[in-house]
Amino acid sequence: MPPARRSTPGRLTNTSGTTREFALDGASFKVTALDGTDVHKPTVLRGEKLVLGGGNRMDVEFTMPDGPVRVTDGSAPDAGIVYSPNGKGKLQADLNGPEFDPYSYGSPKKTELHPDSDFDRDYKLVFDEWLGFYDGSFGLKQTINGRVFPDTPMLMIKEGDLARTTFINRGNEDHPMHLHGHHMLVLSKNGKQASGSPMWQDTVLVRPGEEVQVAFKADNPGIWMDHCHNFWHSKLGMVMHLAYDNVTTPYEIGGPVGNKPE
């Protein structure tokens, strides 16, 4: 009797600033984690296109079939990684499948935070883009509530607070928003509540025209960057900070010290 086949786990990581699309061909699979946090009761997928914003990670698991399995980054469709039982075989990439929807994937699970929580802080962050000079160069400034760093809003919070943040992208480019020091529970997109497994992410992709709402607990005191993980956008001003009450730093930003957010 042949030995039972084991599931093969792997992690897709988008180390670039731009959004990437991945395809896994030749086998059915499950998405078992997002940004390092487990998906509750993941279900079997086949042919779905996996989308990762800049800095996002996605754990994928499949059972090796008799034939080859291919993982392909859509930005280089002629390249890819091919797995097979004997180290041989070819498989064409298919990047035309439906887009994987993490908002409805997996099963719900009770969490401390939820859309009806009694939030202590409620932030609204609107992303726009404007032509102009920034840091000595002319370009398409990436603004938060109409301002660029260091004039972007400072989000103040107290340890133990529950916070809700609404991201609104009125620009023409994707913004993978990354909050240092915390994981955010994704609550909704475009007014529709997430219905699947709780989505805990440290980087939340907000595409043009989208409104994404997240929540987090203030359980890690400090002064933390909150910025777009597309570092070109950070360089054009899309950087802000989350600061806890009564937490200070001796460090300065900009000026002769030369500290820059990007």
C-alpha cells in the first residue's frame, strides 16, 4: 500500500511595493494564513487568482498530485516554480481565473473585536494624489486627509483602547496600508461586512475607489509608523504615525539629522 500523501505548505510573499497576482495550477489548494495569522477552517480552492498587496504574505497548502504543480507570479508569466513527484514535467500558467476573496473565505469565529464593538477611537483616513513639489522634487504627492508627511495627522491612542479606522482610496493606485506593531482585523469593504474567517493582517490592501474598515486593540505602547507599503508612495508623503499617550522619543525627523520615513 503506497504511503499517504502529505499536504505541502508554502508561503507567498510580495516583497515589492506594487500589487502582485499569483496562480497555483495543477492542484487544488487551501489558503491557511494571511500575514502570518491562521485562517479559520479554510476550504478547498482551485484556479483562483491570489492577489497580494505590497508586503502581504499568504500561506498556501496543497497535496502533491501525480503530475506537476506550478506557482506563477503574474508579473513574470513565462517564469514560475514547478513541483513534480519525479522532478520532471511542464505546466502552462493560467492567470485568468476568478480572484480569491479573503473577505468571504473560511468560517466565522468569535473575536474580541467585531463591527459592533464599543470603539474608543474612530479614525477616517482619505487618500488622494496631487501634483506638486515635495521634499525638493516635483511629483504626484500621495496625501492622507489632504496632507503629506510630516503634516499628516498623528493618530493618538491610549493603551487598552479599541480603535476603528476607515481607509478611503480616492486616488488611481493601490495602497497597501501597513501599521507597525499591530495586527488589524479587517471588518468590511465598501460597506459590506467580512463574512468568512477573521482576517487579521498587518498590511491591508486598499484599491482605487475602495473603502476598507479595520479595527485593532492598542496593546503595544510606542510611536509606530502607519504608511503605504508601496515605498514610492511613502517617499511621496504617504506616511503618518500612531502614538500612545505619554510615550515620547528623543529622536527627531527630517532636518539636519537626516531621518526620512522611506
